[in-house]
Amino acid sequence: MKNTTAKQGDYVEVHLMKLIYEGILLESPETEKGIILLKLDNGYNIGFSKKDVLEIKVLKKAKVVEENLEIKKDSTKPNIAMIITGGTIASRLDSRTGGVHPLQNPEDLFKFYPELFEKVNVVKVEIPFMKASEDMDFKDWQKIARVAEKLLNDSNIKGIIITHGTDFLHYTSAALSFMLKNLNKPVVLTYSQRSIDRASSDANLNLQCSALVAISDIAEVCLVGHASSNDNYCYAIPGTKVRKLHSSKRDAFKVVNDKPFAKVFPDRIEIVSNYKTRDKNKVKLDLKFEEKVALVKIYPGQNADVVDYYLKNNYKGIVLEMSGLGHAPTSSSRNNWVRKIKEVIDKGLIVCAVSQCIYGRVDPLVYSNGREVLETGVIYLKDMLAETAFVKLGWVLGHEDWAKNKKIVEEKMLENVAGEFNDRLEE
Amino acid sequence: MKNTTAKQGDYVEVHLMKLIYEGILLESPETEKGIILLKLDNGYNIGFSKKDVLEIKVLKKAKVVEENLEIKKDSTKPNIAMIITGGTIASRLDSRTGGVHPLQNPEDLFKFYPELFEKVNVVKVEIPFMKASEDMDFKDWQKIARVAEKLLNDSNIKGIIITHGTDFLHYTSAALSFMLKNLNKPVVLTYSQRSIDRASSDANLNLQCSALVAISDIAEVCLVGHASSNDNYCYAIPGTKVRKLHSSKRDAFKVVNDKPFAKVFPDRIEIVSNYKTRDKNKVKLDLKFEEKVALVKIYPGQNADVVDYYLKNNYKGIVLEMSGLGHAPTSSSRNNWVRKIKEVIDKGLIVCAVSQCIYGRVDPLVYSNGREVLETGVIYLKDMLAETAFVKLGWVLGHEDWAKNKKIVEEKMLENVAGEFNDRLEE
């Protein structure tokens, strides 16, 4: 590789033996010193062995962010609060380390998301932790809920926005839907798939639309994000009916078995379906959660003995992602799941059924294979998403007074607590 | 309940205390004698306690199927063969038992699907077994492949249609894609979501379109089924890029991360993307399969120790459905999957990564959490579907000469054997 004057943060062109790539030059991670790391315009990082690199030309010097912008508070604008938990949206690329820096205060937010402040004052920013969402678990959901409760019960605040990593965002949205009782104001979860330093970032639109929903009448836990790969409007989707269905697209999150609450443009909201309106209630926390709950997807020929693992390890409940309308291999199969399910239910394990199809619902009455499973005592969760079912089962079994009575557990699992069932679902 | 003259098979109206339902009266199953069972027009069965039923009125007497139809063979039409394996499409409702009867010979098929015979002669019907697809495993895939090989190497037959249950159909289509080497003719898998006795049955269109593809130039393993909920055309979808994404809709099967081969109307085919054309090769079987392979979906807070279960039980490989671009909880989480994955890989378990997002691809290089997982030696399977990955890993590890060398396993898993990777996938 030739000598170069390029510095970290410069916009450069890397000439390879074979090809030319354009992007932002990053500093190589500590452990990969022989690597040139480049963030491409499409947002992906690409690494080259130094020995493969001929030359690095600077196309554009690194942009220096202005340091002393001022937030103008405007008493005619409604006040909102933000909870920052990590993820791409709450980060800016640090071109020196190739890593990300959290945005920790309103000034930081203003620097990167000035449009957010056009319609609202962000009067509080809380950061309970900074994590990738795949590193979160129920204790993190509880922490977010605690912070949210305080903000929601502050009469000075009209609604809250929670920024969050995308990977397991739909589990958190389900958890908050169950953990925040008597919800009085909008709780808006949002994200970005591409960080704000990138031309294609989805963060700005998502945040602008989130602000509109946070000051709206929609007193629901909802996820606000791109409705399509165009950068023109978002959907506000019920927190229990949303799933990440694309690994990288801006419209990764889709409503499943339901309608969004609303279409949200940067300057207006078009209501699509019914929602709970804001009121003067105080939010109450209902944080209980049973850690010993599992989610297991059934696949052809799977040995049913894996369920014994959960029983042996003192699990209290298990959600099975069954096939089609809620089927599992029967006695006609070499791996009799029906017998095993009956066995573990008789020993006290709570077993729930959802469909791995994602769309549609389980219905054990259509085929005899379904009726066989139903007879074991499995709780069929209709059109509930697998991810929501996992969260709900942990939440229900976390309540000791419910957990000790299977009948109450079944009643609670089948009660529509937070929109997790859509009774008007067609077909 | 009042006395009634209604007989099984009659089209009746059941008057409940509260409501009136219309449907086909079924005979109650042996174990549920106190139940009146009705097949509704929407295809679902509904059961009423006899004590809740006021009256049953006959709206239309049961249709008697003509018994002596003749199939006219026509030497100007191309010959195809069918393999019947069970599922809704190969069944007719038996109104006496509420169960289903298999369609076992060309005469039966002709009775129910006369349109199928407009363009082709069905010269052979093979029935290796009759099963719901959720009861199948790799041994069933091998049986189907063996029958298919014989038919495909019969110069009198232009292509084959395999009828199959829907629940795990996409696993079988992937398995046949790997097990049938040097494919020379079309292998068309099809299904119905609603049995032929129902007005809304999707079987006829699916079979007509399947026949067109079976005599076409598309020498691929593909699934042919409804493209939308309208009953007007089908898609022919690559067998490794298809997933059941709705529990009950007629267009339950969707192409994922790829394009269909073709749009198929009852009278014509519109080609959409490239395919392998028919040739004079002999098909060879490659049936090997390692049973000790698992598919595991990761969820928040999941205890990584479950992987030990697979190691202890002598599993050879595992496909992990990771979050987003291929992430798993790291050392920042209370459940360190990265450490556990490294541990089991070091002990010889093959670990592959796919995305539980379904759409898109895994890419461990974008975030540091992904790079942490990659360093453990996980094989990242790009845009491959989880279900296809499970089948492929079993197939690859079934080859002892490959399985004994991790480098070869990785090479084979990343080789595009049967269209399981789409290198032109955007974003």
C-alpha cells in the first residue's frame, strides 16, 4: 500500500488491486490492525487487508460538527420527554474508533436531529442504560418501564419517545404494553436502521413522526417507523402486534394480524384504527416477570425430548411455535410431540401454542392433528405473535397468585390485556 | 334439541340458542358424541354441544359424486406423473366421519379435479405414504425423492407434480432441492389450504397451474400455489426460497429474498426470472441426512446453556435464528451467548447463523456485536431461510467425508447448491 495523507473521518476512495470503493474511513478496531475499515454509503462497513490496498485518495474532508448550537425553548410548543436506551438511533459514528457514541443530552440531540424540535420541546432526556437491544432482557424492560412511569405521571410532559435498538425492539414494545397499567399518554418507541451520519438515515423521519404521535391523543404503547422504503411517512403500530421482518430495510417493522393506529407524516397524522385516548389517570407499574419461560420453534423430525430440558431446569412455561394452524408431530410421526406435551403438562409445565407462520392464527379444531394437541391441555393463543406470547407468558407467570392456578393462567393468557388479540381479524 | 331429519352430508342450518350457522353437517368424532360438528363455508369446523342446539334445518341435500367417470387419454397431450403424500389437497371430506379420504388413483383425481386433465395425461400416480406434513421428517423426504427419481428418469413422463400438506411443505421443497441431483425435468410441489369439497377451494387452480409448470421448460424443484387471495393465478417459487407465511390464506406461501420463476395462469406461463432448463441427464439421488441437527431461535434473556443440551445429546450441528443482521447476546448481557457458542464450537459442534427477521440477510460485519459472534467460528448463511438452512445442514453433515472436516462443511454450506443463496439480492 502506498503512503497516503488521508486521516480518519476523511471521505476517501480506496483503490484496491481489483476495485475502487468509496466511503468514510474508520479507524481499525484494536484487534484488527492489519485492516482498513470503510463505512460505505449503503451503510455497511467493509474491511480490506492493508496488503490489498494500493492507495487511499481523499474525496471530501471529514465534517466538523458545530459545537455550540442552542436549543430555543418555546412555551407555545408541547413538552415531551425522551428515554434513550442505545441502538443505532442514539448513536453517532465515531470515525476515530469506528464505534458509536451515545447522544446523551438535548444539545446532542438537537445537533443531529434539529427537525425533532420544530414541533416539541424535549424537556427531559433519561438514559437508564446504553445497550444493543439483543443484549437486553426483562430486567431492562423493567428499568425502562420505571423511568417511563415517572415521566408519564409528570403533568408537565405530554408524551414520551423511547429510542431503542431494532433487533429485539418488538419484545420491548410488548413488555411495556403489559407493564404500564392505566396508560394515560402516548409511549412511542422508535429506532433507526441506519445511523444519522449516513445520507440514507431513517432517524430523522422516524423521530419527527414520533414527536407528532407523542403529543397526539393516542395513549398507547406503539412503535413508530418507516411505512415503506420511501422516506415519506411512518406507521404507528400497536406494541403487541409488531415484528421486525427485515434485517436492514428502513421499513423493517410490520404490523402483523392488525392495522396500524395511524399513518404519520412529518406534519400530520391520519388515523387508521381505534385507540385508547389520553386521560388523567396515573400510570401504575406491573413489572412482575418469570424468568423461567422459553420460546421453542418446532421443526420437522425434531426430537420432543428437548422439552424435558426445560422441565428439568425448572422452567414454568413454554411457548411452542407450532406449524400451520397449531400442529405438532403426532403419533403418526417418529417424534411424538403430542405425547411429550401431555407428559410435561401433567407435570405442571404451562404450554402455549402460536403459529410459526407469523400471519394468521392458530385454530386446533380444523384438523384432527390439532384436536390431538388441544386435548393435552395446550393453551392456544389465537392470532398472538410468538414474541408477544413469550413476553406475556413471562409476565403472567411472574404473578405468583395467578401462576399457582392453571385455570387463572389460561384466563389471563386469553384475556386481551394490551391489544395482543385482534378479534376482528379476517380469515 | 328438537328431532331433525337432517342426515350427514346434508347442507343444513343449525339454530342455536343464540345464533344460526350454515355449513355441511359432519358426523361427530367417536370421542365427542355429545357434539354436533359443522364445516362452515369458510372451511372451519365448528362444534356445538347438542344441548345448545335447538333445531337443524336442511338447506341442500348432500351431493352424490358420480361414480363412473372415464378419463379420456389423449395421445396429443403430454404425460405427467403425480406423487400423492397426504394433506388437504389429496383428500376429500368424508361427511360420515368428519375425516378425510385420500384420492388414490387417476379416477379419483379426475372426479375431483377434471380441469387438471385438460392439458395433460396423468399416466402414473404414486403414493409413498399419506401423512400430514407436520408428521414428516427426513426419512419421508428420502422416500419422496426415491419415487421422484424413478419417475424423472422415465422417458415417457414430462414432469411430476407432488401434492403435499402445507404445514412443513417448505422444508420438503428444500430437501428435494438438495436430494435430487442433475435435475432434468420440472418437480412441482403443490397443496391446497382448503379441501376440494369447499366452494373456496384453492386446489383446482393450484393443480391446473402445476400441470402447466410440470410440462414447461423449468427443470427446477418449485412450489406452485396461489399468488394472492384471488383465484386467478399462481407463482412458481424456488423450493429453497419459499416459506409458509399465513396459517390459512390461499396465498400462504411467499417467495423470500428472491423472485418467483414465473407467474402461472391456467392457460399460460409468464417467466419472471432465470431457471435451469430441461435436459437429457439422468437424475441422481443424494439422500444422505444427519438426523442430529437442530434449529434454535434466540429470544431476549434466553439462557445460553440450552446449547449444552444439544452437545450432550450428540448433535453435530445447529442453526441459530439470530436477531437482526445475525446478533446474539454478548458479554454486555446477563446471558452471554457469544462465550457459549465459542465453547461448543471448540468442542466440535457446527454452528450456523440465519436471521429471524426472515427477510434480508445476516451480515456480521456491520456492528461490533456481530463481529464478536463471527470470531467464534459461526458460519453466517447470508440470505438463506432458517428452514432451508436446517435442511441443508442436515444434508451436508449427512455426508461423512464432508462432515469430518469443518473447512469442507463451511465451504459446502456457503456453496450455492440449489438456489438457496440469492447473490443479486438488493439491500
